[in-house]
Amino acid sequence: MNISVFGLWHLGCVTAACLAADHSVTGIDDDSSLIESLKQGRAPVSEKGLDELIQSHNGKTLHFTTDLSSCAGADLIWITFDTPVDENDNADVEFVVEKMRRVIGFARSGAVVAVSSQLPVGTVRRMMKEASDAKKNLHFACIPENLRLGAAIECFVRADRYVVGTDSDSAREVLTQVLSHYTANVIHVSPESAEMSKHALNGFLALSVVYANEIAAICERTGADASEVERCLKADVRIGKGAYLSPGPAFSGGTLARDASFLGRISKEKRLGLKVVPSILAANEEHKFWPVRALKPLRDSGAARVCVLGLTYKPCTDTLRRSLPLEICARLREDGWRVCAYDPAVKHLPDSHAFIDLKQSAAEAMRDADALILLTAWPEFKEMTLQSIPPEKSPAIVDPAGVWKGWFSGGNARYFSIGRSRGAF
């Protein structure tokens, strides 16, 4: 099958590279420097196995170009732009809509247009109408993306399910043919239901994170241990072991926040008077700076130097966009801390965070620190031992997710994790 993938950041690169194993794929993006890097086999974000996968198909079944007219002969055009989101979680939907309008002008009659960009419910129907008004015979579908940074290729090629939202028999047939190679569970629904399923899933995950952290806050003040409560909840068949109920950092990045924002906006536009859904983002924001609050007594007593381990949005990626650790570093600076940091994937910082003293190793970053915060749980940090921490200052350790709690089972008073009474101030 001849497939064009339009929009080549994380989602688009993974989609194009995976599809190229079985189809002829053209990756398209307006960014010429990005295209040149991809032609050299370098993806714009760090993703396990992605560069190698691109290189294995590059110039054979996978080509890259800035020329959108190259999609004119495609059987399937897959829209994979990352929907931009600002610091207040407001998505720039029109950015992606304008890209799709350009596709409508080039697409051949009868082509399938699949939309995986994160967009509010109703967008696919809107584009269907615009194509119809332009007398274009196109078959639209929504395929909500379900990739995870650091494991995206595995998520794509061994998916637990794909949702296909379309009213078109032609789109349903084409997409089932493509997707059934990766899963036997292809769920067919309307475009609106597919779009809403993405909002609902991410809203549910976001709500679970917020709920777990609010339970953790109560645990801190009552002597309960949130990780023990988590075990009890996950043992209930109505919840299950995979639930997002771990006490830990607030959610960050655009994915969960974008859909939580979509749901909140829709509820407001429809004048539904909802209480829980619109409060998700505010509740998450309240929890973001728990590590800063945990260290405030130490700062008030004169401590000055804090070491941050992990700066990226998640482990196993070099993405700093919408990174919670960077937000925490900025707040630490506001509180008067001198901030040094180490992250295995970060060699340079944006100008806005030039105040961070970036080190080349964890040992160098921890040296002379009054406090240590583990923010991104890279494998090398998980493998550290208590002996890895320089003993000179015996720094206070703030470990929001409890990665190192096994070290301190004896009750070290200078160790703090979310949801344990020892971390309450």
C-alpha cells in the first residue's frame, strides 16, 4: 500500500518507520532541517530503536520530503502532527486543521485520511464537511494514538488494540487491513466516539494520578503509607494491577493535560455544570511542587545547594518540552536554592534554565549537595545504591515516587517520599 505520513515529530516518525516494514511510505513535513536529519537516519527525539528502524528502511520503502504534493498518489494519508499546547494546556487546534486543509487539496479521489493528532471531538466531522464542500471524495477516520515515550515502537507494532472511528466502509476496510498486522483487536466506532475515547482515556489516567496523590497527601498526615494503600487497591478486581494509583509526581507533558483540557472546555461550552473533570488540571497543579515544599524547612535552616537527578519529561527520552523537572528547578531557584543537575540524555539546556549547573555525572552533581531530589527515574538512577551518595554532607533525599524507599526501610529521618508520614511538613 502507498502511505503518506504528514507530520514527523515523535508520533509521525514512529508511525512512518513502523509502517515501512510492510508498505511504501513517504514521510512529509514542512521543516526542511528535520527532513534532512531524517534522510540521514536521525529522528528528532530520542526513542529506543527508532533511528535504527528508520535507517533499515531509509531510501527503500521509506522516503522523506517537504513536498506535500507527493501525497497525491497515496492510498492512505496519515495525519500525525503533535498538536501544540501552551503553558496553560490550551491546544493550538487550528495549527493541525490548517495542515489537513492542505492535504485535502492534494489528496486523490478515494483516498483515506486517518487522523491521529490529538484534537477535540468533532474535528474529523468538521474536516469531512470541508472536503465535501470542496467536492473532494475522501474517506476520513480517527485513529487515536496510543504511544508511550521510550516504548513507542513496541506500542505501535504490538498494540493491545487500535480504535478506528469512521463512517466509511472504504476507510474501515483499508485501515483494518493495515492495523490487523499489529493487533487482532481493531475496534470500530464513529469518528466522534473515537475522538472522545482518547479524551476519556487520558482524562481517566489524569484523574487517577490526581486521586492517588490526594490520597497520598492524606496518608502523609495520618501515618498511613500510600504505597501500601496502592497494593490494597490494585488487589481489588474492580481496579486491577495496572491502574494509575502510584503515589508520585504530578503528571506532566502535553498528552494527559491536553485531553483533560479538552474535556474541561467541552463541559464549559455545553454548560454542563460538571465539578470533577474541570478540576483535574487545578488539582494536578497543586501537587506539582511537592518536592519544593518538602525541602522548605531545610532551606529555611540555611541549606543552599540542591542536586536534581533527571531533567527529561520521562526516562529513555531526551524530551525537555513540558518537563516537570525543569518547572521544579525553576521553583527551587525562586526559593533561593543553587541548583545543579545531571541527566543521562541532556547535554544542553534551554536559555531559560541556564541557571542550572549541569554536570556530566551523577557523582559530580551530588558532590557537596545539601539535598538530593530524584525526579526522572532513569535506569542508572534506579541501580544506584546508598553507597553511591557522597557521605560528606549526608544530604536530605527527596524521592517523590519512592524509587529508593528500600534503602530507608529502617526509618532514616532525612528521606522523604510522597504518601509516607515521614514526608509531611
